[in-house]
Amino acid sequence: MSYADFPAYLTADHRHCDEQLGALRKLALAADSATAAQTFEALNHDVLAHFAAEEEVLFPAFESATGMSCGPTQVMRMEHAEARELLADLAEAVSGQDVDGVRGHGEALLILLQQHNMKEENILYPMAYNVAGANAGELGARIAGRRQH
Amino acid sequence: MVIASTDASPAPGISFIHMLCGLAGMLAAALLLLHEPMALLTRWHPATLAAVHLFALGGLMPVMLGALYQFVPVASGLSLPRRGGFDYLILAGLMAGAALLAMAFLGLYADGFLWAGSLLAVSLATAAARLLRALWTPAASGVLVGLLRANGLALVVTLILGLLLVGVLAFGWPLPLVPLVDAHALWALAGWVGGLIVSVATVVVPMFHVTDAYPARWARVARLLPLPLLVGSLALWGGWPVVARIAWLLLALAGAVFGGLTLRRVLAARRGERDAFHWGWCGVGVLCLALAVAGGLATLLDDAHWGMVFGLLALAGLGGGTVSVMLYRIVPFLIWLHWQRANKARVRLPLLHQIVPERDQRVQLMLELAAVLLLLGAIFQPGLTQPAALLYAAAKFLQIVLLAQAMRDFRQRLALLRRLPPKVRAAP
């Protein structure tokens, strides 16, 4: 996948995080708390790194190219904040080995992320890609760099 | 261009009222069958026609509209402006139109077809225009948006065919009744109900069950499904039954492919849970396969029973069943989301699966499945109609109670959360 195709890169990253969340819930239900804690650490890191790549690289580039700072990116930032709160709840449930909490917070996070991802994948990413034009490769490289940081 | 936040969607209370009204419409259809035990013998029985339209227009339609009011802004990224009073007016027109249509079929109200047709045409056309306007904006893109547009068009065709039938029944327009009824029923069942389920599944299954996406080739096929419907309808009209049969068999084949793809994905889901949502969607896959078999048999065999099996499986089985499974996901999530957003005090909220207790969901879904199986049996054994209708009514009543309790808790807790002072986080 080339850096220019950053929508595909970010979409694949969404799916990667979904898989981690599913694995976490499966481990919690199987009472494998040690592996569940490790899986949560990886999930938490990857989701937050994904958000950071968007908030620090993609959104500012989109806002500066379009002049829209109170448009789609504002809604996306708000939804990121909601997901961060849920990750905090999930962390508490994982560390307390609260299986019911992992199920409930995990499902809420999954649904919240899916409806958020749908907006990004169907609307924001294609728009940002179009706006980036010839700079898509350079922007994609910066996004991937921040995500893998 | 503004991506819609959930705040830009119609208030959840509006969707909740649509959903409860729809479930009440399904309950009313079951009660009608309880009163007319011979109804399932033929699709031309007045009580069957009344029950089918009560179920479809007064049951499935309001629930689907209520869900779409929340789903379309997420799918298209555009807000549906809040028009509380207007949406209630559309809902009232829809419910009154469905009731009047049922009364007209039962012969209880002579002018019923005319009034029902007028009310339904205005309310459905307004609702469809409101949704299609959001889906047809240039910014809306993606597979789902394309599929939802095709569903909207199927609804419009169904509505036009329905209005032609009103013309035949109310004014004696010289149009061929049986081909018109067949085309109307197929556009409603396969085009609107089936098409909407395919559209929703294309997104819900991969994203919410964490599965592989449906093959890209399937998405292209799904978008073309109105084509065999159109060819089949024109063939019925033109008197080419072989062409119509080929078109219906193609639709049945598409249903089987969709059922198989769905079942395979859900069984291999990586969501990490085997709860009511998981088994419910397995049921949707199995129902699609059963529906394809029934559709094929109804097309190939000249036996009216299989046409009834197809219709019942499509409406009460696939339509009603998918609605039930999705309501247990949509309602608790909307409740939780609005609580969470109002929860500035950061108090502990009920978990998602506690809002409508999962054990109760399973009991209700099993009751509903048993009732549908019994209703299918009643097509061949009319003595089963009354117990089947009673069981279905009980299942829907239980669902109304479960969801109404959750919605009452929603209002009470939301009012409480809004009164609590925000939590001040301690400095690190």
C-alpha cells in the first residue's frame, strides 16, 4: 500500500483495532486476565496513536486546505473524546478483572467506533484525499509516521 | 459540508415512538389473525390482506423509519434537521392510513381505500423524500449510500403500485388486478423490506460483528437487484410468465447467496461474544436461505401454500425478526449514548447489555421464532392459527414492555444526569 492511499491505510487500521477489541472481549470471557490486560494495552496504544495521527496530521492538513475548522473535523474530535472516556472505563474494568464491565464497555466502544469510522471512511477520508491532491503521498507518509510513533 | 454528529439527528424520543408504534402495529396484525382463524388459507382472505398491510405499513414501516432517522445521518454524514412535530404528523398519517386500509379490506369502511391511499401516499412520500434528500447530496458516497438509494426507489415503486391498486379498488380503474398485486407484493417484500435488510447487513455484519466484508462482487449484484424485479413486473404485465418466473428465480438465488454469505460471516465473527445479537443474525442468515427455498418452490410449483409460506417468512420471519434483533442493539445504544453525553458528573451508568437485560432479549426472540414457526404450520393446518397468533402477540407484547421500560428509564435517568454537577478532575 503506497503512502498516497492514506484512506486505505487508515481504514485498515480501523479494522485492526476492531480485531483487537474482539480479542480482548474473548479473552475476558475466557477469564484469561493476564493476556486480556496485554491485549488491552495494545488496543489502547493503537487507538490513541490512530487518533493522534488524525488530530495532529490529517485534520490540520484538511482544515488548512479547506478553511473549515468547525466542520467535519470538529465532530470527529468530539467523538474521539467520547472514545477516550470509554477506553478509560475499559481500562478500569480490565484491571479490576470485571468481565461484565469489559463486555459492556467493549460493546459500547465497538458501536461508537463503528458509527464514527463509517463517517470517516465514507465522507472525511475521501474529501481529505481529494483536497490533498498531489500532496497525498507526503501527507500519507506523515500520517503513517505519527501512527507508528 | 458538515458531518452530522448524533445531535444533528432527530431526537431519540422520536425514533423510540416510531419503534413502539411499529411493534403495536405488529401486535394488532397478530390479534386480527386470532379473530379470523381461517385467514392463512389464502392470500385473498380479507383478514389476511388486512393483517399483511397492518404488519407492513403499521408495523415494519414505522420501525424502519425510526431507525433510518438515526442511521441515515451516520451513513450519509448529513444531518436530518430536527422537525419533531412534523415527524409525529407523518407517523400519525402512516398509522391512521394503515388502520383505515385494514378496515377497508375487512369491509368495515366503504371509503377506506381512498382515505387510506391518500394518507399513506402523503406520509410515505414525505418520509421518503426527507431521507432520499440526505442520501442524494453530492457528499454522500459509499456502498451503503448506493444501496439505500435503491431501497428508497423500491419504496417509491411499491407506493405507486399500491396507489394504482387503490384506483382499481376505489374507482374501478380497468387495470389487471392479479399482476398488479403480485408486482406490488414483490416490490414491497423483495425490493423494500429485503433490500433494506441487505443494505443494513452489508454494513452491520462486517462492522458490528467484526467479520470480513461482503465480496465486492456481491455489493455490485445487490445494487442491481431492482432489475429482475422490474423485468419480472413488466413480464407479468405483458403476459410472459416464463420470463417472470426466471426473474423470480434469480431473486431467490440472490436471497440464497446473501443468506449463505451472512451466515458464514456471522458464524466466523471475531467480535468475541456469542450473545443474542450474534445468534439473532445467524437466524437472519438462516431465514434468508429458507426464504429463497420458499420463493423458488412458490415459483416452480403451482401451489398457493408456498406463496403464503414465502410471504409469511418474508414479513413476520425476516422483516419482523431482523427488526427485533436490531431494536435490541439500536435502542440500548441510543439510550446509553445520550446518558453518556449528559454524564458530566461521570457517575457509573448501566452497562449496554443491562439496559434491556440480555436474558429477556433471548426469551423474547425465542418466543417470536416459535410463533413464526407455528404460523408457518398454520398455513397447512388452520387449527394452529389461533395458538400461533396468540404466541406472536405475546412475543410482541413482551418486546413492547421491555423496550418501553428501557425508554422510561432513559427519560428518568437523563433528567437526573442533567441536574448533577460536573465532576472536577483532580490535578495530576
